[in-house]
Amino acid sequence: MGISLKDSPSKHMTFYQCRGVRVEGVTVTAPGESPNTDGILVAFSQHVQITSSTIGCGDDCVAVASGSSDVNISKITCGPGHGISIGSLGGGGEKAAVERIHVSYCNIFQTLTGLRIKTWQGGSGYAKAISFEHINISSVHIPIIIDQYYCPRENCPNKTGAVAISMVQFVDIHGTSSGEEAIKIACSKTVACKKLVFSNVALGWEGKTAPAKATGFNAHGRTIGRVIPPVPLLK
């Protein structure tokens, strides 16, 4: 029997400046409309494993923040919530550092976003060597999103600096979006996303005969095999 957490007024579990952590068999339950109730937050931590857990909340099921590396997230059932996120990074001009993050064999359903990397304008540093593999998606508003214009409260000033995103892979991602835009890759105008890979991705628009759409801006990379909807990547 694992640990069960319910209705925290804020984040349910936080690992800050930790090393060599294993989380297994955790259940988190909170309403989907409850703000800032992340399931598990990892920040400034290394060699973290999060596995075989069920998380429903009002924010990110799992969030990996700056200063984190060698984080392995697997066999997570996520929903409701905001999916599994890298970030947010670069807020307040922060220099971010995130690398070697691996997300695999997860089920994400009825969330706002599915697999997300989110960075603020004006930050610096990097997020690299990130992989999302073998993920089932069901009725997620935007299943795949890289957003370098993250601004949850709107009216954020435009800034030229950005966290550099590179070496990100989306492999074997299948399921449905509840919105028309299934994939959104919005990279910084001044700091392009580089070395993105999409392989064996198939996302349909739930309940619609029209296909889902993918959008991309200043995103460089390649596709391998079948990728639906087609992602507009630059070489």
C-alpha cells in the first residue's frame, strides 16, 4: 500500500534540492479546478524516479523545475490536471538548467495539456535531452505543447531572451485531443528550438471527422515514420 494525499491547498509533494529519490505507489486526489495543486514537483534535484502512481489535481500532475537532471517519470496515470510538465522555466529572468528527463509509459486523460515544456520570455539557460515515449492520451485539450511564451496571467511584456530548448523527443504518442490543435510548438523568435524529433505519433480530434492540427514556429527538427497531424518543423 502506498501513500494517498487529498485536497492539499497547494502542491501535494515537493522534492527540493534532493538526490537519489524514488517515489512509487502514490495517489493524489484534488479537484480539477483547484489552482496550484500540483501532484509532484521536482526542483534542483538529481537522480529522481517517480513511478506507478495515480495523480489527479488542478495543476501539473508532475512538474520538473529548474536545477533538475536525471529524472525518470514512468507508469503515471494523470487526470484531471495539466499533464506532465517541464517548467515553468525562466521566470523573472531566471537562468534555467534542466537535462536528461525521461517520461515513459504514462496514461494522460481529460487534462488541459498532456506533455508540456513551458518557459517564460526573458529567461536564459537550457532545457535539453528530454524524451516523452510510449504515452497514451485521451481527451486532452492540447496533448503536446512547447510554449516559450508562457504567460498564465496574460499581458506579459515581450522580451528577447529565452531558455534554449534542444534534443527533445516525442516517440510513440497516441490518442485524442479535445481541441482542434493537438500539437503546438511555439518557440522563441530569437532562440529557436533545435533537434526536435517526432516519431510514431498519432493524435486525432475527439468526436470530429476533421483532423486535428499541429502548429509550429521557429522549431527545428525532423519526423520519423508516421506523424499525425504533420508537424511543421524547420530543417
